[in-house]
Amino acid sequence: MVTATIIRIRRHGIGAIVLLACLAMSMATTTSAQANPRYAAIVVDMESGEVLHAVNPDETRYPASLTKMMTLYLLFEKLERGELRLDSPLQVSSYAASKQASKLYVKAGSTLPVETAIQALVIRSANDVAVVVAEALGGNEANFGRMMTDKARQLGMHRTTFRNPNGLPDAAQTTTARDMATLSIRLMQDFPQYYHYFSQTRFTWNGQTITGHNRLLGSYPGADGMKTGFIRASGFNVATSAVRNGRRLVSVVMGGFTAASRDTHMADLLDRGFVRASLYGRGDWVAQADFSGDRMSMEGAPAAPARQPEMQLASRSAPEPVRQLASLPAPEPLPSARPSLPQTAQGSANDPIRELMTRAEPSAAQRSETLHRLEPVGSSASWGVQVGAFSNPDNARQHASRAADRLSQDLFNARVDIHEVSGTQALFRARLVNLDENQAYRACRSLASEGMDCMVINASL
């Protein structure tokens, strides 16, 4: 959804100026999307099931080695049913041994135990071991791909198709960020007893210490697992789960330019997600101006196994494993209003992924240029900020009042205003008005630093 930054409100409708502003925003969005057409991201609060951030969540992408999470899901099922044990030997075929790196370099005719296979898939992302598992469970790679796709459908991953167990290039092997988030969540919910493998960063094989690729496990506070992936066609992918103050988020980023910039971007999304989730938990949070509240369900979920006492997932109090993921629009804060969030060790603030991938929006300079070109200057107090939209006017007023309470004293002249939008269903926009232009932008920056989305408006008409 494209949101015009500057909106001229008429008494009985929206002026044509909105169309010009929307067009300008749309053109900038298209340009940035074309600059990185592989990008997609989603952040989900495991406790509430809310989607806290989403950009291209249902667009087709290549999963790369995130594929191995489904390979592991099917392997965990075999363990759960007692058909395999952690020490069960898996036979290595010449076909499996021939797979390209990254790999464990297992030799044809040898065996390796199931537990080592799990570690090799999670930590080393070993393509040869993925085929070993596929052949053990499905007889051959093609049949196992069908098993993976069938399981994806059972889990509600309706836009995912698997052809191989490792994510090596195959034009028919595709997924979405939302489907990968669904798979990540189901791995934690259905097999909590095996989740600890996703937090491991090294293991020993034939006397050699094998280290992993997932740098977020050591650099992002609270990150405790999931998976990385890369092929040239996909860019750098990662699924991450992290806990802060007892709350767990699951996030997927696809299409990063580099592993470092992908990880830095993931850290930014998680930081902002935790702020939003805490506000949502207190009833403070909405996505932005006009949110739909649509929901998607993860269909066909079986009853979750008993939780292990050592596992402390934030979703442990959920009555069932099926999470309702609310398909809220992606948050669109002004670039100048973004909070300054802690940086991870990887990547630089100047990395192009931060500009192209956080939101497909025009730069601050472009936005300022558009503002002065499209909108005549109103009175000195004709500006404001919009902090949400609600179906209930009392909720809108309450949220706007909370936002006003968080502003500094030099913005004390801000006045709460509830703007009703007529339509098939009434919508009440929560606003703070009676500000000049500089105050409005300063107010939005202040609110964004506390995790509240907002947009600057010119409410003079």
C-alpha cells in the first residue's frame, strides 16, 4: 500500500493533490524495488501471532539453503515416530557424495549418524548430507522433493514447491518469506526438543571442528537459532528467531546483497520489532494510518508435542500451535523519523541494503523536494502527525492521547484530533495537530524512536 506523506484533507474528500503525491511515491517505490527485486522480509511475534513488519512477504523467491529446514522437519518426524534414532547410521551414496559445496565431504559407501546429519545441515549447511537424508527418507531426491512439497501444503505453505533437499539451483524450487516464517515457527512448535540444534555454531566430525555461517547467533543479543542460505539467484537469505524479555520474534530476510548487510538489516528489523511488540502487548500499537487487519491461518497443524522443560519459547502459553498471522501492511515510517537502533558487528550503516531493503521509499531529500513542490505552505500551525487508524473513535482518541503524552514539552501545543473517514466501514484516524512543519517532523522522529509508526500530514485544508 502506497501512503502519501503529505495529504491535503478537504472537508468532504481528498483533493487531487493526493494522487500526485501517491504517484511520486509509487515511482520511487518502483525504482527501489527494481534495484533489488529479490528482496522480501517478514517479522512475526510468536506470542500474539502479529506480523510486525512485512515487505513482499508473498512474492516468489528462491529459498536456497533455507530449504534444509524442511529436510530437517521431515527428519525430526522420523525421530519423533521412533523410526530413526539419533545414533542411527545413514548410508552415503556416490550421488550424495558428488554434490557441490558447501558440504561435509562424506565419502561414498560410508555412513554417518542422524545426529551428525542434523548438525551438518544446520551448521555446515552441507548439500551432500541433505541428499543422504533425502535418500534415507524418500529413496531418491525426486521423491523426497515431492514429500517436502506435500508437507509444505499440510503446514499451510501454499506458495512453496521443493525439488531437492538442499536448495541448490532449480528454477522450479520456490517459496515466499511468509512460508519460510511458517516453517520456522512450526519447527519450534512441533519439535521443541530438537530446536537446540539450531543454536549450535560448531560440531566435531572425524576429529575436525566444523564451524557455521550464522553470525547472528554470536552478534545479536537473544538470537538463538534458525538458518542461513545463499545461491546466486536468491541473494543472501536468513531465518532468525530471537528472544528479548521473554518475548520471541521470528523473522525472515531474503535477497540480501551480502551476508553482512543481510545480518545488519535483520538486526534492525528485530530491534524495531521488539519495540513494536512490546507496545502491541500493552494495546498501544497499530501498524500505520490505514491498516486492514486481514489474517492468514497456518492450516492443517497437528497438535504440538509436549514442551520440553528446558525450552523457553515465548509461544509456550499458546493454546494451540496454529498461529493467526495478521497480514498488516508493512510499516512505513519516514526515513528522517526512523529510530537510531544499535548496530551489529556485521556491515556498515552505509551498506546499500539499508537504503534499498528497509523500505522502498524516496530519500529524505526527495521527500522534502516533493513536499515543497506539491504542497503550498499553510499557516505556521497547519501541520500534524497521524499515528494510527481505528474502527472505534474512543480507541483512536486514546492512542492519540498516549502519543501526545510521549512528546517533549516544547511540543505541548499539539492537539489530539480524530478524523473520520467515510466509507463502507467507518475509520477514525488518530492525529496530533496544531504543529508547524518542523515540529511535526520532530514529533514523528520522537514517536518513531519509541516504536510508534507515524506520518507527517498537512492538515491546513
